[in-house]
Amino acid sequence: MTPLSTLNTHQTAIIETVIGENNHAMRLLALGFTPGSEVSLFKGSVLGGPRVFTVQGSRIALREYDAALIHVSVN
């Protein structure tokens, strides 16, 4: 498993787990970052800004810190 924050643009992975404090993890799960879901990096960050991920048909911007809480298996 690797953190979601390490994905390259247009690389696809499967979400394995979401770690972190309950409220933080619950927020990520509510956004659709659930175990078993396919996720890809749509657009990388510029100067450390948020990255845009595609998950369950939606595009969601996450800070690098948040993306590091989601562990994935790269396809």
C-alpha cells in the first residue's frame, strides 16, 4: 500500500484504507474515498496546492496532508 498523495497524474489505484482521527476519516469516507473504490489523480498540484482526484464519478480536491491519509494499491 502507498499513500494516495504519491500518485502520478492519470495514474489509477484502488483505495485500501483511510486512516486518521474519526472526524477526519469520516469526512474523507463521506466524500467517496471508501475502501474498494477506484481513484485516479486528475490534476497534480502547483506549488504544493491541492490535487484533484476522480473518485466515484466526482472530482474532489484534497490537500497533500489529506491525500496521505488514504492508502491505495496502485494498478
